[in-house]
Amino acid sequence: MVLKMETTAIQEVKLYNIKLPLNMQYENSLGVKEDVNSVVIMITTDNGMVGFSSLEPDTPNYSEEAWYNVQPLIENEFIRLIKGEDPFASEVINRRLNDSVFGHLMSKALVETALLDLKGKIVSKPAYELLGGRVNRNLGIVGWVGIGRLESTLGEIERFLSEGYRCIKVKIGPDVDKDVLTLSEIRKKMGYEFRLRIDANQSLTRSSSMKLIEKISRLDIDILEQPVNRLDADSMRFLNRMSPIPIMADESVVTKQDMLRIIELEMASVVKVKVMRNGGVSETRKILAVAEAGGIDCVIGNGFSSSLGTMVEATVAATTAWISRENEFVGPLKLKRDLVREKPEFSKGMIKLRNGPGFGYTVEDLVPELQSSLNR
């Protein structure tokens, strides 16, 4: 039997910013990405145990927080609230953070996930065991394809299908006619033996969404994700009611109250949650519980997470029984350079959890510059 050490207290908190280059340009309706800015947190106890996590916010015009806001907030406000505390008093710490600053769910998530990793390290157990154990072992993921030329889109899809993926997600934009042509060619050339999702990232209006849906309804589209602005509840409700294609809410879901509104207004039939956007593991699990009660299907995933963030999201998916669709924690597949030496194992459209303590990565697994940051 493994017992928690009696004298364990948080002694030091360090943060580090690092730019992670992508293996190619990725485009969606918001622009083109060539790299990802990551914020890494390392929490050390008085007996030398280290828990860590990372956060990769999107662009400031999209994400609730920008990468350059996270470190100052944690250093100026949060560290004083958690130093000296027992890492296992995570609910106490979460309440302190919530009482000190309104919002900033991503910064709070960064602290909470590092604490969960730390607790796993202290008791030598994987984080999924601390969350009740694995109940979902089929962690399928999508093959993620950005906006691009038709030839490159077809080539990317062909590669994913040859590697065993059975669900492909393609980004679309405001040009409905172009997207109809692309999607029609995908089905013509690639067939119908795989599920095809499309993601507009809020780039459509109600009328252009209706036009798109009418023109692609014969193409057996699995999901149309967030067609309109995240605040346009009326249009989401209208489209969800009239569309033969299931509508997914993504950007519309930040809090559990958002999930309640989606259920009450019938704004979507599928919802995507993102652990770091939604405030961490505990808040995300609350959102998922509300979704389950309301009969809403869910998927999990941030398409540009590091391997550290990916293991957090995979852990939540593995401990949530009612997630049955392919998830989207595919960030490591896009990274030319990661925060760790060894990425998670991806095979045939599936991802495997790491079995080590916490989220499965030790300090020795980190890239050298992060290891050295602990000694500064």
C-alpha cells in the first residue's frame, strides 16, 4: 500500500515560456499558424517532488487568455496563495484562486493540472487512478486537416486513412462555394468509408450556414462544428433544429453554465470541451456531467496542445464513460519540437495513455532547457 508522505508542502513554483515550431503551416478561418506559444508550470515540494503541466493558448482574438498574460498573473497573484499548502488540498487551493481573480480559467487550469500531476508523483500512481480509474479504453482521435489547396487536402486525408484513421476533420471558412467543392471532391476521391467532420470556427453566418448545409447534406457529414459566432445562441439553436447534419458547439462552451444554456436552448447535439479552456480537470468533469445529464454527446480536444496537455485531455477522456466519439487531442502530431523527448504513442487513429505517475512524464523526460530551468 502506497501512503502519502506526511510532510509534503508546496515550496516553489516556476513558470517558463517556450515557442514550439509546427511541422508545417496550419490554416483555419482565423489565420495561419507556424508555431505555438507554450507556458510551462513546475511545482516543487519541500521533499523535491515536481509536478508540471503546460498551457498553449490560441491567438488573443480567439482564446480567453493570451500566453503572455498567464505567467504574470500566476507569479503576481497565485503563487502566494499556494506556497506552503499541501498539494492534496486542491479544492482549497482552487477556491482560493477563484476568490482571488474572476475568470482566467486557463491560468487556473494550469495550476490545477500541475497539482494533479504532482499528487500522482507523490503517491506513485497515474492521474487516471486518482480520478477513479480508466473506464474508456478506446481513445480514438481524428485526422486533423487545415484549410489548404484541394490537392494538399486530399493528400493529407489519404495519408491519415492509410495510417488507420477512421474520422477526418477538415477546417472550412466563409467561402461556402469553395468548401462545397472541396468536400464534394473529398467524397468523390476518398469515398464514404470514413466519418467526415467540418469545423467553421465561427466563420459563417446563419444564412451562409444554411446554404452550406443544403449543398453538403448528401455528403454524409458527421458533424458541423461551431458554424456561427460563439455568442449567437439564436442562430445555433435555429441551425441545430433545422440541420440534418449534427451541430457541434465548441467556442460556445467555457463554463458549466454555458453547457446548461446549450441544453436548455437546444443549441447543439454535440459539444467539444477543452480541459485548459474550461478551467482544469475538475471543472471539465463537471461540464461533462451536466452534458451527460442533458443527453449531449461530447468530445475532448485542443488541436495545438503539447504532449503534456495532450496527456491531460486523454486522461479526462479515459475516465469519462460516456465519451464515444473520436476526440481531438492531436497537438503532438503537429509539433516539430515538443516539451518532452518522447511524444505519446499514436497508432491507427488511437492514442495510448502513459502509465507512469501523474500524467506519465518525469523531469528527465522534459527537453533539456526545461530541466535546467529547475536549477535556476
